[in-house]
Amino acid sequence: MNKTIHEIQDEIIEEFSVFDDWLDRYALLIELGNSLEPLDEKHKTANHLIEGCQSRVWLNAEYTDGKVFFRGESDAVIVKGIISLLISVLSGHSPQEILDSDLYFIEKTGLKEHLSPTRSNGLLAMLRQMRMYALAFQTKGE
């Protein structure tokens, strides 16, 4: 059975809570980013580029069997880790679940306070784009 958005967030919070030091948490973020499956070159276009990110971030979404599946990539290691986290939390859920989700893991892991303002803005831009995809698929699916 698939895990809920809350269960996935709780696992991420747990994973980050192992480390007291922020350098270790950044290392974990980089590791998560490196484990992200590379995005197909055909999706690395201006259409998939997220506005509002300092580094380049591409996001692709597909709608299959009532669920949204995200793929993404960035040319910056920390940002790649952030997109990896967002994908692991939101991918594979229905548009409604994505739109209703309260992403408390961003605050509970300390990401919110430890990211630079430009990375925080980028994170919000990524999240906004993911919700826009979900809304578009929901509208199309009805």
C-alpha cells in the first residue's frame, strides 16, 4: 500500500533528526539529490524550467491512473536535494491530495530556517509549480 503524504513527511523528519549538525543535514540533502534519477534531456526545456529559482530547476509531471508523478533536476546540488524531497513527498498522489497537503516537513526538518532566502524562494517556486500541475491535472481529469 502507498504511504500517505503525512507518513512520508514523518519519515523525512525522522531521517533528518538523526543529525544535530547542519553540515550533516546538508550532506544528506546532497546525497538525496545525487540519488535522484536524471531527468530526460527532452524535459530540460524552457517549458519545464521553474521561474523564481536562482539555480536552474526543471520539473516534469505526468498524470497516470489518477495520480501525479513528478520528475525533476537541478544544476545545483542542494537544490537538487530539495526537489528530491518534494518529489518523494508529493509524487504518486492524486491532484486533490497534493493540493490539500500541508508540507510541515519543511519547517520540522529545519530546512525553512537554514536555507538561504534565494533557496527558500526557490523551494516555494517548486512547490507552487507542483501544485499548479496538480490543479491542471485535476481540472483535466474531471
